[in-house]
Amino acid sequence: MYGAEKPDGESERTAFRKAEKKYKLYYQHGSSKKKKVPKPVELSEVIDFEAVRESYEGKGELPDGIAVVECGFGWTSFRLENQPGFYFIPGALSLQEQGRWIRESLISFPQPPNRTNHNAEYGPINDLFLAARERRVLVEDRSPSQSGVPTSGSQAANESGLLWKFVDELDAKSSGNGQKSVAASVLLRKLRWSTLGLQFNWSQRNYDISLPHNKIPDDLCQLAIRMASLAMGPGEQFKPEAAIVNYFGLGDTLGGHLDDMEADWSKPIVSLSLGCKAIFLLGGKTRDKPPLAMFLRSGDVVLMAGEARECFHGVPRIFTDEEDTAHKALLEQQFSDPEEHCFSEYIRASRININIRQVF
Ligand code: OGA
Ligand code: MN
């Protein structure tokens, strides 16, 4: 699903790849010789649903190809006339809700038994965000108690049975002697996904129902069900069974893909955006159809159901630089308590996407 990038030369073979390349972050030399700056991108073709909503609510005007969806629950929602099954709800989440889901995404969602991209190398890691805040370091644990079974909450075994544990920065320095170690802050920056509910097995590209898992938290289920109703007929039900949380830092992208491992494609994928603004590409059933580009901002919700489920999509760009400062300042106010400084620091340069699915 998350295909690796093809070598140069192949990268512009399809209309979708061409668009990814157009929006991707490249650096170029700035006015001072040493410093590289982001290469400006042409954004005039990117649909801005926040502006669409302002113009619709203020003047009753809508751009060609975009229609309003009547829904009982108070948000102005839009659909694309040429992309049945795709819905966009700008600003669906209040700032308070955004703050809450950012906290959960960093504190509780990556907790075992939920799996993350770090599992394969380090085994389950407890309390990564707290460890990063306390500048702790994950070190290979060669203590004699090794039995392959973790003996304390902070220990983990990776797929080759090695144990790892968090220690204080100073202890990590003093123990030295060739022991492998990695700072929690580095692992946090490299956290790319976690999975809630039924666990997705990325190597086999399927849901592995034998893996231990917790249910998706109730409030997130309720939110997803409320949103999903927009894309479903009366009496139809959405059962949130799995969610993938994606974490994006500077320069991170999500390549064009289809989410095709769920049984019933008429059921929507409910996708929440948090943190930095991004560009989302929505293409067709093949990569040859030129995709539409749109901004995704913190608090926006997107639904992909029916035909839109069969369409390639991806995120070629997030904007971590100094633009969008007004939105960022509002979001950071949610973390104004000094204890929560670590959240604003993280989210200032990151984007989080939570997408919720019915699997069966
Ligand atoms: C996905 C996905 C979109 C986004 O995780 O499958 O399409 O907005 N995410 O990050
Ligand atoms: Mn997807």
C-alpha cells in the first residue's frame, strides 16, 4: 500500500506521479549561499475548502464541480461532482477536539498492544512520548534476567528476541561498551504509524485478527460513526474496527495508494487531519488520471466511500514552515500549560492523520 518511491526517470511516468513531484518538498539555495530553502510550489490549482466554505456561507457561491451536502449535524460539508463517494468537511473538529486527539495520538495510541513502525526493530515500546520528554534513551538490555519474556513494563522484545529498555541519558552514556542505543526523541521523530483496533500486518498487507488488540476508544468510534453517516444511506451502519494513525514530519510523504484490504468498499474511510497543513491528492482508478489537489488542515475530515474507495490518493507534502501561522497559533493555545509544551513543540512541525475503517 505504501509503495516505495521508484528511481528517477520512472518518477514522472504517470499523471499521479507527476503531481506528487510537483508538490513534493524540494530544497534550493537561498539568497545566502549556504542555507537551502524550500523551493516555492505553484499552489493555484489546489482546492481550498476553507475558502470554499467562507464563500458559500457568506455569499452563497460555490466553485464549479463542488456541491454542498445537506446533513443534519451542523457542519457545511462538500462533495465533488465528478468523484462520487468523496466528502470534505472543513473544520469539522473544534480546537479542543483537535487538542484531545493530538494528545491521544502521541500518548495512548502508540501504546502496546497497538503496533507501530518501531515494533519490528525494537519490539513493543511503552511510553515513548514521555520518554522523549524526559530525554530518555532506549538501550539494548543485556541483563541476565533475559528469558525472552519482558519482565517490566518498560522492557520490550523485538522480532529477534532482543530486549530493550529506557534508561536515563546519563546512564546510557556511562554504560557505553558497544551497547546499541537510540534516543527516545529520535524514535519519536521516526514514529510513522500506529494501529488501533484490529492490527494491520504491513508485510502481509492484511488484517491479522490473531494479533492482540484493544477496541478503538469509544469517543473516537462515536466521532467516526457521526461523520460516516454523511456518506451512508438511512439505516446503514458503520462499525469502526481498525484505525491507522499516520505521523508526518518535515519532508515526509504518503505515496499514492489504494486502501483495498477491507471487505466492504461501500463503507467509508473516515480520515481526520491534525497539525500542519498538507496537500492531499485524489486521483482516479488508475495512476494515469491527473489527480485533484486540495489542502487538508487541522480539524478537517475527509470521507472516502463507494467509488472514491477505488481511487488512488496520497499526501505529497506537509507544510511545516512559517506559513499558516494563524492556524498554528490557535492550535498551540490548546497546549499553553507549561506541562504541555512538548505537544506544541511536536505539532508545530508535524501532521497527524487518523483514518478509521470498518474491516469486515
Ligand atoms: C492512509 C491515508 C491520508 C492522509 O493512511 O491510508 O490515505 O490524509 N491517509 O494522511
Ligand atoms: Mn489511504
